[in-house]
Amino acid sequence: MHGHDRIDVSFAGLGAADDVARYPFGRLLGMLTPNEQAYLYAWAARAYDGRGAVVDLGCWLGTSTIPLAEGLAANPRANGAVVDAYDQFVWESWMASATIPSLGDRYRDGDSFLPEYRERTAPYAGRIRVHAGDLNGEHWRGGPIALLFNDVSKSWSLAATVLREFWPAAGAGALIVEQDFVHAYCYWLHLIAWAMRDRLEPVGVVPQAASFVFRRKEDAASGITSVGPGDFSAADVDAAYDYALSIVPPDGASTLLAAKARCLFERGDRAGVDATWSEVLRLGAPGYYAYNIAMVEREIFTSR
Ligand SMILES: C[S@@+](CC[C@H](N)C(=O)[O-])C[C@H]1O[C@@H](n2cnc3c(N)ncnc32)[C@H](O)[C@@H]1O
């Protein structure tokens, strides 16, 4: 029996399906799907009990911040809580193509989009504390965290910062949402989750989205707090992907294996890449996940 037979795959336990209508496609410009927006709203509006910080890492133009703030505003138990929103707010060219609907050529590399974030989130300004700057220089001093929504760990160094600075405050019962877990790019997320597996309860995936929800089992100080590419052996990589495959529903399997191939590619294991990619091809690239498998395929096979 796989882990995913036991875990909740219907909106990761929140019953957020009723909230999807609040976030029709295109209402909030951004990189999150309507299901992810609905998940964040449902958690903030109904699951949050007013204790602990609500942390939004990589808030971009507010697609995660706004549902969280709207949920807090609707939650009678929220107790004045705010969203701690982090981003460096510096435009990078890839963002234009990741945006739906398109922002066109409004920004160039290096431009600040902080004014637009403030404008888009203005109706909820009282519910948001903005932390603008490079996260790698941040230290979390805000006390226990109830929800850690992580959409910033797009590199080893950012993932290491999040693990060192934020995970220790996300103690027993806290939710950690790894936004790009069912995605082929950020393979370090799978290695970190495996390294922390004894301290994490896999709750489930947000359907038609890359977000996977974990709940912290025990208290803060336990577990690793520093991480880097040299910390994992080849056997660890195999074990990490066995773990990830056991907790993610079957339609995410080829995406996870594409992430494994990317990991092996960066480790210089060409034979491992080929063996893993033939498994990706055997499984195929189901609907929602196809785009990121294609992205990794281009990266691996055009540079060899
Ligand atoms: C995938 S996007 C987040 C998308 C967003 N959560 C949404 O809902 O649409 C990743 C974000 O991380 C931010 N980021 C990248 N490197 C960063 C750094 N070193 N410090 C702070 N933020 C960073 C980017 O500016 C970007 O907004």
C-alpha cells in the first residue's frame, strides 16, 4: 500500500472545493491556480484558530497574500492576525511568461514591482506586513508559525534559508505548504522532505496544482536546519524519490521522476538520468503537469 492511499487528496483536508468559485480563473493575476488560491482562503477563513503567524514566502503580486488576507478577514477567530509576506519584488524576465493574464512588457529585468504589489493588495493592507528584500538576509523573529506557505525555494540557497530560518518556528501542528512539490524543477524540496520525514505528516496535494501540504508532527528544534547538495548520497536520492512517490497521487509520478532526473543531471549521473527519463516516458505526462516536465526535458537534453 502506498502512502497516498491513506492521505487526503481532496483539497488536503480542507474541503476547499466550495471556495473555488471565489477565485475564478484570472481574477487574481498570478502563478497560483484557482485551487491553490481557494485552499489558502479556506485555511485562513476556517482552519486557522488565531494562534501563530501566517507566513507567505515569495508573495509576488499577491496571488497568495490576497486569499490569505481575505480568509483572515472572514474568520471570527483570526484575532487581528496578519499575513507576513516576503519577496524581493525585483522583476525577472521569466515572470512575464508565468503570468496569467499576461502583464506584457510592463517591466524590465531589475525593475521593482513592489508598488504594484501594494496597489493590488491595498484593500487588505491592514492584514499584511510586507518584508521586502532578499530572503537570504532575513531572520524570522515572529514567534511560532501556524502556516508556512513556501513559494520561494527555487534554489538550494533559498531552500536552505527557509529551512534554517522558518521551519524551526513551524512547530507541532503547523502546516508547511511546499508550492512546487509536484513539479519537476525544485528537486531539493523532495530531498528536504525526505530528510525531515519523521517529523512530517503528509496531508495531501491541492488538486490540479503543484502544492503539497505537510503538517509538522513534533516540536521545532528537532530535525536538520542546514542543507546543501553535498548532504545527499545516491542512495539518499533514491530513497527520497521513493518517499515522494509514496505520498503524491499517481498522476504526479512522472513529474516527480522528472525532478529526480534533474537532480541526477546536476549530480553528473548521466546513466541515472537516462534510466529515470525512460520511466518518465513510460508513465507519460498527464495534463496539468505536462508543462513542467517539458521544461526539464529541454534543459536536460538540449545541454548534453
Ligand atoms: C514563483 S514566484 C511566487 C509566485 C506567487 N506566490 C504567486 O502567488 O503568484 C517566486 C517569488 O520569489 C521571489 N524571490 C526570488 N528570489 C528571492 C529572494 N532571494 N528573496 C526574496 N524573494 C525572492 C520572486 O520575486 C517571486 O516573486
